[in-house]
Amino acid sequence: MIRLTAPLTDADVERLRAGDRVLLSGFVYTARDAAHARLVELIEKGEPLPFDLSGQIIYFVGPTPAPPGRPIGSAGPTTSYRMDPYSPVLVAHGLKGMIGKGKRSDEVKEALRRHKAVYFGAVGGAAALISKRILSAEIVAYEDLGPEAIRRLEVKDFPAVVVNDAHGGDLYEEGRKRYAREG
Amino acid sequence: MREVHVERITEAVRRLSVEANTRLGDDVVAAFERFREGEQSPTGRDVLAQLLENARIARDEGLPLCQDTGFAVVFVDLGQDVRLVGGDLYEAVNEGVRQGYREGYLRKSIVADPLRRKNTGDNTPAVVHVRLVPGDRVRITFAPKGGGSENMSGIAMLKPADGAEGVKRFVVDRVRQAGPNPCPPTIVGVGIGGTFEIAALLAKRALLRPVGDRNPDPFYADLEEELLAEVNRLGIGPAGLGGTTTSLDVHIEVHPCHIASLPVAVNIQCHSARHKEVEL
């Protein structure tokens, strides 16, 4: 088990390999489809982003509303391929990590190799468990998007696994092949 | 005629929407435990342990099992000797959803229009499937459906000559292509026969059967078991990280069909297989 603190450095990213299990602490930002579209639009127009992407991790999540006395509701990962059209642009602008679930496109994997970044998988549907590893949440931008607003989360021992590393490793491919028994 | 006030339907839907989203069925929990023992991948066993822990936290603390608290899919089996009074059935269901999703701190995941995509803010409207049945009872099943697994579903209009082999190929192919996306271990609902729309609805209804339940027709019970064994040989595993537990079960529902047709639909259910029902 590897302990990591976000934001990440290039050295953090380079030592990670597909299949590594990590416990992540520090700060991550949330964004889903609608927020990604807005971030990329700002980059294309050359306008400033609501937060500095350098070294940061984006968690693909739209949490449930926070019940009284909690920083956030249930907060598991959403399916990542919907962010594939946007992720390479963000990685080229300094994003070092993404957390989601499900396969990424070849373009995203190529961007991870070229710009030294990593894609983590969290367990989809383990949303109540993950909620307990989130210490605080504050809205940073796009409050009008409701569950899709960009939030800054402080996490402690957030469980994830490296799916796509910066060296071309792909746990979904390797894991499936290891256990496939197709006749 | 037995009169049932629609306020009772609102109340039932309100309660079921919170219960379904926070309490995983005993059949699903038992399946996690059973498959964890046989799972060959250590990572896969760890994922199943996380899912058991997640279900425990959700139950004990009243937190939603998954942040995607779903499209509110509501099945109403309406006894033909019941007369609903006090208002519109569909509005009564929507009011239950509105109250349940607000009071239960559940996520509002519905946009009013598929292309202009503005959130309705209260998770309505529900998808309501009403079926007239004999008797004077109203049976309501609440089955919130997440977007991630719904998106991996599919339908094909096969040729009759494709037969059982063609159906098997299509189902296994859907599960293979879905890979890690629909949150495995999944439950695979298969609808065979009927028309285009009936096949899809059969696949959805198949997901309401308990894990481990077999089709009463031995021919389809065998096909369910064959398909389950086959998808679990794909290697996708829990959370798609590799392993021998890709699906917890395959349920098949069938319907008579046209001499020219063999429709087959696959509706994939994530491991957060939530549904609760009540009879009024």
C-alpha cells in the first residue's frame, strides 16, 4: 500500500505503476461532465481557471447532498469515459491525476504518458465508505451545477488503485487477461 | 371496488425511495459474501470486502449506498378491483419521489430535456410502469437505476436462425464491452422475445428478481446458469480490476414473438442492486 499526498509531484507520478494500491490524503477537486466542458472552454478562450491545475487531482464525482453534521454525502466515482474528450487538455495544462471508474480512451492514455500523469480507479458504488474518508468540502466554482459544481475536498486515506500509469501500464487490460478463461 | 387514496401511494414511494437507497437487499449482501470466498483475485476479494463494508455503513448511518441515487423507476401492479381516489396516480408517485429525495438527502439526477439538460431539481419525473392485474391490491416496487450501468445496456433484433447461441453471444459481448464501466459485479437482466420495446422492459423487470433465483422454465434456468458461468470467465472481476466475479447473476425473462423476429435486450445492473416493494 502506497501513501500519497495530493497535490502530486512528477516524482510521485513516475514511481506509480498500474496495480499499485494507494491511500490518498490531501486536497482534490471534483468535476463531472458539465464542469469539464466549462474548464476546457476557458482554456480555449485563454481565460483564467477557477483553480490552478498544476499538480492537482480531479475526482470525477457528483456527491449526494450533505446531511446535517457531515461535510458531504455519499461520494463514489462516476464513469470516466464521459470526461475523455476533455481530460487530455487538462493534463496538458498541469493536471497530474484523475480518480474515476472505467476505461479511458487512447488519447487520454497517451496524454498520461506524454505529460506524466496518472489515472486512479476508486471502487464504483463504495460511496458511503468513501464519504467517511472526506474531511471537508467547499464549493470552488459553478454552484449553479448543483451536484456537478467544482468542490475542493480534503481527503484522508482515500482508497484507490492505479489503473493507467505514466508508463503505459493499464490495470483493466492486465487484470482482465490474468483472470480470463475464455474458450 | 376497493378504494385506495393516492396519498398512500405518495407515502409508500417516499419511504421506499429512502429505504432502497440506503439498505442493500439481503440477497445481494449474501452474494457478495459467497462470491468473495470463491474470488481468485486478491484485489477482487478486497473490492468485495469494501462493498460489504459500504453496505454496512450505509445501513447503520442512513447514507446512500451510491452517490448515484438513480432514476426513480417505479413499477405499479394495480389490482383491477381497485379504484384510486384523491388525485392523479402519476403525480402521487412524483410527489413521493420529491419528498423522499429531499428528506433522504438523495441526489437529484434528472434533467428535464435530453438535449437542453436542465436539472429538474427534485429527481422527478419518475419512470412509472403500470400493469393491471387481478385482485384488489396495489403492489409498488421502487427500483432506482444508476446511469453508469444503464448506459452499458443494449438491444439487438437478431434473426430467428441465430437461436440460443446468438443470444448468448450478444449477452456475453455486451458484458465484455461494458468491462469495468457498469460497476461489476453486475446483475445481467436479459429480455428475449416480444417486440422491440417489450424486450427492453423484460430485461428491466428481470433485474427485480432476487439474486440466486432461477427462471421457472428449466430450459431458461439452464441458459441463465450457462451465461453466468460464461460471463464470469471473462476475467473482468470486481470493479473491473481483474477477477472471477464479474456478475452475481443472470436473469432471463421471455415473451412470445413474431415468426420473423428474435429481439434480445440486455439491461445491466450495477452491484448496488436496489429495489424495495410494498403492497397496499
